[in-house]
Amino acid sequence: MSAYTNIWRIAAACMLLGACTKNTDKKGPDISDQLNRKYCNIPRAVNYNWNFPGIEDNSTCFFATDFYEGSWMFVDTVKSRDETVIRIDTLGFDLRKIAQDTTYQKMTMTGWCGNEALTINVDRFYLARTDSFDNNQGWQKICGNRDSVLVEMRKSLLDTTQLTIHIIQYLPDSVLYHSGTGIRK
């Protein structure tokens, strides 16, 4: 090897050794006042992990089913498959939490067809849909197994006391599309 190559190796080794110095972390901002805030740690809750970091306290949790529960008036526009308005109706219905539900997501909806109940799943983003049971598509039989319905409701973005509702109803000889607003009674 030439002397020139050895000089380059020695210079590179000196630069590497000189570049290796122990890093010292700077002290960050004091966040101890934030660690006493309570937060919900149930992933299905609307306020999951709000105020984190802090103290886990699931008594602070609230769920979308809390918003939905109660009696509602549905101002319903009913259309046919070709978008022809068939009628405009007003229908009352009730949404109730299922007491045994530990997921805080299941409700029943009565009033669509007498006292027959539809099972509704509600997610933490305020989207409610009919439960799919075995067909995995959200359809439920109702009105003495005569009709099949698919319900989708969402907390209104314009008025947080209202629901936006869409229902597809399969009758024995036709399909009806229901859409409108749910207003708390």
C-alpha cells in the first residue's frame, strides 16, 4: 500500500473518532399537570383516549348509543326505484339500548312495523345500521317476514340533535327508498 492510502485511512479514522461524542438529551417541557386528567380507555367509546396521557377512568366514557336512545319522529320521503315520490309520511319510532350488551353498540328500533324490533349496531362515529345477523349484508326481515329492510342512520352534521335516515325496504312486489330526518320527541 502506498503512503498516500495510509494517510487517507488515518485521516478517516480520526474523523470518525472525533465525530463520536455522547449525546445528551435536553429536558423537555414539564407535562406533569397533564397527567392528572382523566381519559376513557374503551375503544368503542366516542371519547376514546381523549385527554391522554393521564389517568385511565372509564367512568368518563360516553357512547353513541347514549345519543341515539329515546323516541324519535321520522319525517320520511318515500320514493320508488325510479325516484318518483310516492308519499311523505311522519313516523314515530323508539331506539333502546340492549341491557345485556357489553359492547355498548347494540340497540333495538321499534315503531317501523308495530312492535316488531329491528336490531341496530351503532359505532363510535355515530353511524347506525341494521345488524346483519346471518346474511352479512344488513338486511332484516320484518312485518311478519313480509318485508326486508336495511336501515342506516347518522347523527346530522348540520344539527346535532337530529338524525339523517336512509331505509331501503324490499316488499314482495317492489322496492321503496325512504329518506329523511329524525327529530327527537
